[in-house]
Amino acid sequence: MIASLRQYFLLHPLRFSVFAGLIFRLLATVFSKGFGFFDDHFLILEAAQSWVDGTDYNYWLPSELDPSRQPQGHPYFYVGIHYILLKIQTMVGITDPQGKLYLIRLLHAIWSLLVVYFGFKIAYKKSNLTVASYVGLALALYWFFPFLSVRNLVEVACIPPLVIATWLVIKSDGKLTGKSAFYIGCMLALAFSFRFQTIIFSAGFGLALLLMRTPFKFLVLIFVGFVVTAFLTLGLLDIYVWGTPFVEFWAYVQYNIDNATVYGVDVWHMYFSIVLGLLIPPLSILLFCGFLKSWRKEPLLFWPSLFFFAFHTYFPNKQERFVLPILPFIIILGCIGAYQIVMQFHLREKKWFKGAILFCVILNLILLPVLTFSYSKRNRVEAMCYIAKKKDCVRLIIEDSNRENDFTMPPQYYLQNWKSVFGITKFFTPDSMLMYYNRTPADERPNYVVFMQAENIVGRVDSLRKRFPTLHYEATIEPSFIDKTVHFLNPLNDNQTTYIYKIR
């Protein structure tokens, strides 16, 4: 079996890579439920489904009841796609929140395969079949790709058009036509419509084209394609909602300027650690060296990624997912440069290299199925699913008194209830909750309590039961294996046991 697969890979490396990537992405589509980060759920699914249900969960849209609302800096294009997909499924009778996401994960999985296909072709054009084969395998089966590919992450969804734009230049050996130049601009703008920060990548892309001495008329056509596509995907939506084009983009820029140091501030070398860790050392070190080695020969693969990486390294607000759009480019150019480095190794060094590669491959093969089959944020998702099935939830109380001011947000998409949620923290105490409960009309009072985390759970339950004597235990929801692992590695990740109680 293994010999047959190896033989097929040697004969058809591109086809093998695409099919292998498809298989693991299909597995992730079926088994990798939940959400990976805050933004891929609360800024995408929650907003889109609330619009389908006739509400505005995040208060992103203008309202006659609240004339003070202003744009908050969220591109409507990507969340709008989810709105359409969720709306169509609702219209044909698919109402189960988990069921709707199978189609959405599947479409994301297929979309991500474009990175495998065009990444292979870029490497083949710029190096040889051996390098392209390794690039195809890496983009298909690096341990984190199937899991990330089915998430609703703008940082991942924006990658295919960036890779396609790069391929359109490399395919022509730098000798563009008017049509290809326009399409390149369209692809860069499409990525921008998913993720605003890719405009930094586009700036590096423009510099690379200048270094390649691209004729000015083609640069103009790329710019025109960018502007036209951005207007169609973003400008028109902003005009429809706010009456002004690109108002959300400028709100986003202003928000990040005003809040650059408010949250998510980390050390300047954070992204170096993330890239080196994700790509598994010592292979990741070799790939990074290969990436840097090829800066002069491959400006189109180097400068856009460097611009993007440097900007996020400099900017104070740092989150792990921000660096994801350039990972495929680091892999592609890293493999090209690493191959040249390895070819200069002596026999003893090549033996060491083979041992290091074997270690990385084995570790990758262990991590790949673990993450592909992982159910991320299971405790929070299943808690909402459990309460939703009861069909009697009025409102929720989130008891998160181990935290200071903010409580862990429940994914109300799965709850199918958009009424406001009360949260108990160290600041907003059980006594404060009882006061608000008594002031709330009887038919609007919360009747379910979700306790986050196991820490001091007995004392917290007893404390709340003194205020609500009819508090009754319902269920305990355990986090998944991957959630427990992530919490162990970084306790800041709230992936702990959830306890459900009901106020009778």
C-alpha cells in the first residue's frame, strides 16, 4: 500500500497532493466542529445568522432606533457570503446550526485547495519537479492546514487569491498582458475584501513588480483591476448600508490606530516563534533560511511576504492568526531556497538532514490527525446545543466569576437565541445579578446558568443558589482533547469544563 502510494506520488505529484489535501480537508469538514478563534465565529457566523434571523447581534448596521451607530470597521463581503449561504439553507429547511456548517466547511475546504494547486505550479516554474512535489505535499498536509482550511477565518480565506495573483505573474515570466494585469489586480482586491491587512502584501507586490521592471501600463491596469474589484465587493456594500463607499475600511484603520496598544500586545519576535513552531523545527529553521536566501532571485515571492511580516512585527497588536496569510509563501520560497542549501551539503550533513526531516515528518503525521479530527471549543458549543434542544431557554446567565470584568461569550449561533446575555464576574457579582433579575419582567428573566471553568465550582454554585434557591443541575460538558491541550499550553485559552444549571 505504502509502496503504491509512493509510486503514484512520484508519477503524479500534483494530483497526489491535491487528492491528499482533499481527503484530510473532507475529514476536517465532517469531524472538526466548533471554532478555532474568537473572530472566525463571533465576527462571521454570529453576525450572518443574526441577520438571517432578522436581528443585528453585533450592532453593525444602521438603526432608526439608534441613530448614533457608526461603521465599526468590518468588511461586509465575507460575512455577506456567509449570510447568503445560511439564508439559502434556512429557506430550503435546514435549520440545525451544526448541519448548516457542513456545507460552509466543505466550501472552505475546496477553496483552500487552490493554494495547493497553484503553490505547486509556482514552485515547479521557479525550481524543479522535486521541489514542487515537496511544496504540494507541505501545502496539502502540514498538520495545521486541514484544520485551518475549514475555519471561517478571513486570514485563511484571503490566501487563494494572493497565490493566484502571484502565479499569474510567474506564469508569464514577468511578461504580462493587459488582461492578466487586470486579473492580478482583481485577485489582490479580492484578498483585500476578505482581509484589509493584505493591502500591505499588495504594497510589497507592487515593489516586486517595480524591481522586475514591469512596464508602467501594466502597473496601471493592476491598479485599475484592484480599484474596480474592491468597489464591487466592498464599496457598493458600504454605499448600500451607509451611503458612503469604503467607510468600513477607514473605520477599521482608525480603530486600529486608536487601539494599537489596548489589547493583544506581545513581544516583537512573536511571529518568528509562531512560524518556526508551526513549520516544526529544525525543518522550519531550514525553510526560513531558504526563504531569506532567495530574496534577490525571487522578489515576487519575497517582498510581499516580508512587507506583511515586518508590518505585523512592528505593529503592537499581535495575534497568532495575523501571520497566517503568508505561511504558504514562506513554505514555497523556503522549499526553493532550502533545496539549494541542501544540494551544497556534504555527505555527513545530508545524513543529518535526512534524520531531521524524518523527525519532522513523524511529528507531523502525529499532529495531523489529532488536529484534523479535533472539535475546537467543544465545551462552549455543546453547552449551547444542549440548551437549544430543551427549547425553553429565555435568556442565559454566564457565571464566570473567576474573571475580572468580562465573561466568556457564549456562541449564541448554536443557542438559536439572540436575546442579551447576563454575565457574572468578580466585578458583576451574584448580588448584582439578583438585583437585575428582580427588575426584569417575569417573561424575560434568564432561566439557564452556564458556569465556565471548574475552579471553585462548588463554592460558586452554592453562592448563586443562595440567591436563586431553585437552581438545579442539568449537565456537564467536557472540553475536547485539543481544547485541554491548548489550555495546558496556554492557560489564557478558556477551554475548560462547562456546567449547565437551570433556574426553575
